[in-house]
Amino acid sequence: MKATSFTCSFLQALAVVSAFLFSSTGFSQPATFKEGILQIPQTAALINGEIHYYNDIQLALDTNSNFTVLEAESSPLVFVDSVTVIMTKSLPPQVSIVVRGNKSVPCVELQNPAVFRDGF
């Protein structure tokens, strides 16, 4: 994300959420403000009702006390390394799925698996 203007209240909330969620856990470095640049190592933002995760956010403070996003690297919540499907030869068939990977933010909890059926 490059040079996009946001309202000050959104970015203040972003900084507060970032500082509270990530810096206090000890898993990440705190947000810093130096020479008019606010640097946030990791954060989550609610944009149009959807949660987005970002790393290495840089916000510039202007003369009207508004922030402009200089840089933000989009980050997935989890990294999936492998997916294995195991299906038995029985009636009805039984299917197990094993997903292996890592969470991008240690303090995030994953939701319970969801099951969807199509055609059975």
C-alpha cells in the first residue's frame, strides 16, 4: 500500500490497537514515533467490515495533524505449509483433512474448523 490518505481518527485507532494488542504481549516491538514518522511493526485494521493484517507500517504526520500511509505490507493471518486429505474406502466415505502451517501473530487464536457439504 503506498501513499494513501486516511482520517486521523482511523489511524489513531490503528496505532492504539496496534500498541495494545501486539506491543504489550512481548511478541513484537512497540510502535515508535520519530521525526514525524509513526512506525508500527504489526497491526490489524478493520476496513469496510473486514479485518486486514499488516506488517512494517509507516505513517507520516502532516501539518494538519493527519497521518498519511507511506508504506504497509499486507500480511496473511496464517501460512499454510501443507494440506493432506485422507479418505477411507467405506460407505459412507469418511474424510479427514490435516492442515499444517504457522500463525503470523502468536496471540491470534484460530476458529473451529467449518464443514460444508455439496452434493451429499
